[in-house]
Amino acid sequence: MLLPMIQFAFHPIKSKELKGSFEKFEMPKFNWHSWFDNSFQEATNNYVENNFGFRNDFVRLHNQLDFSLFNIPHVKDVIIGKDFYLFEEGYIKEYCGTNYESLDTLKKYTLDRYNRIKFLQDTLRKLGKQLVVVIAPGKPFYFPDKIPDHYLKERKSATQYNEILNCCNALSVNYIDFNNWFINRKNTIDFPLYSKLGVHWTDYGASLSFDSLCSYFEKVNHKTFRNYYVTYCDTTTTFRKTDGDAFESLNTIWKLKCEKLKYLHYEKKEPDTAWKPQVLTVADSYYWTMLATDLPKKCFANGSEFWYYYNENWRLNNYVISNNPIEKQNLKEQIQHFDFVVLLCGGTNYQSIGMDFVFDLSNEMGYKK
Amino acid sequence: MVFSSSIFLLFFFPLFLLLYFITPVKYKNYTALAGSVAFYAWGAPTFIFLVFGVLLADYFLGFKIYHTNGFAKKIYLLISICINVGFLFYFKYSNFFVENINQVFIHFGAKPLQWINVALPIGISFFVFQEMSYTIDIYRGEHAPLKKFTDYMLFIFLFSHLIAGPIVTYHVLADDLVDRKKKLTNDYRLEGFIRFFTGLARKVLIANTLGEYADSVFNSPVLQLSSADVWLGAIAYTFQLYFDFAGYSDMAIGIGKLLGFDFPENFNFPYISQSITEFWQRWHITLGSWMKRYLYIPLGGNKFSTTRTFLNLWIVFLISGFWHGAAWNFIFWGIWHGSFIVLEKLFFQKILQRIPSVFRIAYTFLIVVLGWVLFRANSFQQAVLFIKKMLSFSIMQLQIPVNAKFVAVLMIAISFSFVAVSNLIQNKLLTWYLLPTRKIWLGMKLAIAVLFFLISVAYITSNQFNPFIYFRF
């Protein structure tokens, strides 16, 4: 019983950090007022609950027991599908068309967003820039047979994904549909583009998708800039990078083996290409997987930026990405530095591709409904 | 600070035990007192001075009662009872009475009373009863008052039973407070650890899991629930309450043993009872004992007429119900049990004797479960709606889903609750669990208990830990 206290005080043993996004608690400062109104005790309790010695190991023990004995995952919104395929519930709801209240509102909202995207596309083209919507795939579309049956009972034909395609086609918005591309290639490609234990596309899937995206840029700009080649590839049943992100967030003791996954290794060609595009990507966590392949660092110019959920700005400089403050004013001026604007989202965020960036920039550029 | 929290289990308790074990015997009471005062001050810093004042008054009155005779003795006792009951009444029941009086006033168009709600000191229901047992036992000549005020403070404040019992009366603990050297042994300490860890597991692993489901049922509008939901919710609560309360009692008894005290048992497989009368001999035994010693017998017990006996029983159960909480559903819960006790004494016990024991157990269990609905419901009105739904046996499909964990834990709870239905098994279990055993069995018990402890801490700390995969804005 004394060991956790000793560990807390002296940290003799290093404990592995827990994965996932969660609130952290600080030790509160004592004063008599906070003591007598019990706020100090409450805050101390929270701090101790989350920081005592070996706490992370106890969390893993709890999670392992619940997962192994009862199939209960302790991650928000993650559900266990058939054959232990992990899904985020939001993606399943997107696939089943159960994540919106009324179809009319969905159509209206989507149309408004894509009218603005069309406006931006046309306006930016006049400025010599290209805008493209990238529909990242959704795992339930790829593994519909692994979705628990009770979700499928409520499935509707109208989904946000369908509405986006309808709008893009009707308004001639430039888009790349990796969702459809993944589904079509599922039975022909050599290794999975989606893993059993991850939420996002695999590193392999992201690599192929990124290559296709660059191919699109080259075609549209009539300039080649891809300057990498595959040196070797290896396969493994132990997931790497974000390929097991859903499972890692379960924070269990033992790692599950996944299906065989392929990892490509790239080298930069020398000499470097004369021109590289400067790209602004406004995206959700799907883009992190692309970044993890290192290909954007090799292919894009310094100053390329990733606006994560339009809230964090990750800027590329000399093959290193760093966090910077995001400026939501003077977007029109900021856009001048980029050759391409990519609006990318995955299955649970289809309804907000481009996030509020679309509204802010279109308003600045004089969009009228 | 609750026993099933990380701060208690991994900081306060080990530190306290370490200090207590290294303190020389003649100073151990001071260490225990300091720890207990710190424990109380952590949870209720504003009340500690007030409680201290009441303790001082009772201690002084205890001496006065011991050293006087005749009418003065009675007066001092009366003053002590008035202080304690007044203290309890003001802090626990004044809000309830003012609220009800105001409802009557409003109904008749009168201006309601202006009142600021009074906060409830932690453990008040338990320590007031213990304080009263002190002065009453002295009055009855059963024991002399404690010579040291610090020993008296320890009797009341000892953190092991301060929050949730068992209710330890003065005559039970008086000798141990002064001299318990014979119980400061390693065997006692080991049994204490085993008891504490087992109690913790009962509360955390069984009660908390069942409680999640019970809460989801009782916090849902009745209209959205099926009969099956309400039945399952009531049954889940039935076992949640038992394992929570019995688990807490186990922890208290375990802490007592670690410190060299022998606290009385509080539960004895209550759900195998074959009548409500028997139920109250197995459930919250220390409350029943206190009520019998200090209320039922002074009222006359069963010494007078049958009508008077039944009235006394009714009063005891009415007060028992009210003691549990200041709300109408607790009062009606007390009346519910009191009524069945009276019915059994009147004629029903004779009928019960004629039916097989399995039906007697089923009858008792049903009455108890329905009583718990009264106890748990958020209001009396809700309780009535719930019971109506239960007895209607309309939709028998679950609207609130259950998972494998809940089902497994419920099965374990039911098994452990009813396993002692056989006298043979009951005796074996009690012997193995409660009494000191051979070293090899002790070692095995300790190993299991330590495992329970580790898993319980894992469940306590992870209860609120439910991260997102990625941060979302």
C-alpha cells in the first residue's frame, strides 16, 4: 500500500504514459478559504486520482480486465465490431445515415457549404490557386460486414457522404473521393488500406492516397514535383504509427496482433525538384496519418501548413513540423502564400469539410448567398 | 474522504497505519485520534468545531450522570438526550419540516416561513447514536465514564465507523479504548487487512457496477421504462445496497481489527431470511440492536399488552425509517417494514411456518425489494409510480440495455447472497471468512484479498478515465 506513495514522491520506476486525449489535473494551491469551502479537497482528490504512483498501470489493468472479460472498450465513442474490429461510433452513424436529424436541414446545410466552396474554388483559380475537396474514407464503408447488426437495422439510404457527392457533382466542385477509391480497390490491392485496430486509413493507405493527391496537383498545375522513391517495404502484424490508434487508446496491458500491414519506406531523390507546391491543408486527424508517412515533408515546400480542425497551425519548415498560433483574420492575405488549398475530412466529419474556414474565407472574399 | 478513494487507500490510510504501528502502545489512542480528526476535518472542515462542542458537553454530562443519583441523574441524562436529539433534529430534519410546513401554508394561502437550508454534517446519524449510547450506558451503570476526554473523542471520532457505521455502542468498546494490548497482534492485523480488502472489493467491484444500472433506471422517467426495466433496476439496487453497505461495514471492521478493536458484525446474509422479522436480525444488525436497547425496551418492549407491543414496534420502525433520511419515502419505507413485522407477529408467522422455506425466502425477498424501491426512489411519488409499473407486468422487454459485465456481476452478487441458504455452507463460510484460521488458509485468504485490493484500486482510479482518441475542438 505504500508503494504508490513512494512512486508518487520519488518516481523510481518509469511508467508508460497513457494514450488518448484526456483532461490533466494540477495540484491546487492551498488557502484557508478553499479548505473551508471544500474546493481544495475536491481539486486535490482529482489530482491524486490522476497522478498517484503506478496509476497508469492500474488503468491498464482495469481496461484489460474489462476488455478481455466483457468486450468493453474504455475510450469515448469506440465500439467493438464483429471479429474485434474497432470502430468509432460516429463513423458508423455516418455510414448508416443516422447522424442527422432532418434530411432537409442536411441538404440545406450541405448546399450552403458547397456553394461557398465552389465560390472559393472559382475565386482562388483567378488568383492562380487550386482548391480541392478530399473525401477521406470511412472505415464502416470499407468493412460493412464488421459493423454490429443493431446499427445496420437503422440504416438509411440518405447519408452526408451521398449529399456531398451530389453537391460536388451538381456544382462542379473539384473533389477526390478516396472513400470510393478504397472500396473499389479493397479486393485487388495487396495489403489493407484500413486496419482492424485503427480508426484512420493505414500508413500504406495514406501513402497511396497522398501519392494520388500529388498526382492530381501535378496534373492540374502541369508541373511535376514528386521527388521520392520507395526504397523498401516491410510487412508486420504489429501495428505502427497510427495504424492501431483506436486500440492504443484502449490502454490495455497486452497488445493485440492485427492483420498483416505493409509499410513503405521512402527516400528523397537528388537533386531536389526545382519547384515544390506550398499547400494549405485544413483537415481533421486523417491528415496526421499522411504526415506520419513523412511524404508531405519531402514533397511540399517550406511554409506549407496544416490547420488541424482550423484550430491549430502546424507549419512545415526544413522537414520539421511545428505548432504555431492560428490567425483567423486576414485569411485573404494568408491564402496568397499557398498554391493549393486542400479541404480534407474523414467519415465522421463529412458534414464539416473545411470547417469554419470555408465560411470565414468566403465571407472575407465577398461571398453573397 | 471515502474509503473507496485513491487518496484514502494510497495516501491517508497507509501513512496513518505506519504511524499507528510505530507509535508505542500507551500513545496509540492519540495517534488514532489525530488521524480521525484529520479525516473528519478533510471532509467537513466547517463542522468539526461544532461537533467538538457537542462531544465536550456529552463528556461533561457523562461524568455528572456517573457521580449523581436520583432526580439530578435523570435530569443530566435528559439534557444529554435533548442536546443530541436536538443536534440531529436541527441539522438533519429541520429542512424537511420547514419544507412540509411551508407546503401546508401555501396550500392554505398563508405566507411560507423564511428559511435558509441547513447543511448536514457528515456521519451525524451515526455519531449522535454513539454519543447517546455513552450517556445512557453510564446512566444504567453498565460502565464508568472514560477518564480521558481524548479517549471519549476517539470513541466517537474513530474514522473507521464514523461515516457509515457499524453503530458501536459504548459498552461494546469501552474496555478496548482503555486497554487492547492483547489485540495488537499480527494475526489480528492480518485478519484486519483481509477483511478490509474484501469489503473494498464488495463495494467497488460488485456494488458500483450494479449501481450504474440501478441509477440509469431510477433516473429515467417511468413512462420510458418497461416493467422488466423497473424489476431489474430494483433487483440491481437490492444487491447494490447490500454489497455497498456490507462492504463498507467490512472495511470498518477490518480497520478496527488493524487498530486492535473488535467491532460488531453488521450483516449476516440478510437475503436468505425467511421472514421480515428474521431480516431485521440479519440486516444492519447494529442499528437493530441500538433501537432495541435504547428505544424499544425503554418504550416497554413486549412487556405490556399486545397492542402496546405492536405500537412500540411501529414507532421503532417509523423512527428507523426516518433515521435513514429526511424524506417521506424513508418514512413510508419504515412503515412498510413495521407493518409486516406486526402482521407476522399477529398471525402471518404461523402461516409462514407451514410453507416450504424456499417460498418463505421468496416472500421475504419480494417484500424487501419492494421496500427498497421506496427507499431508493427520488421521491415518494416516483416510488409509487415505479411499484405500479412493477406490479402491472406490462412490457417485459428491456428498454435500458444491459451488458455482459452487469449480468456477470449480478449473478455473482446473487450467488454470494444466497449461497448461505444451506446452514452447512453458512457455518463453513462464516468460519473461514470471519474467524482466525490456520496459517496456510490465512496466507491464501491474504493473497486473494491483495488481488481484490489491486483490482479494486484499478477500478476506482479508472472510473472517470474515458479518453477520446484524439482531441477534438
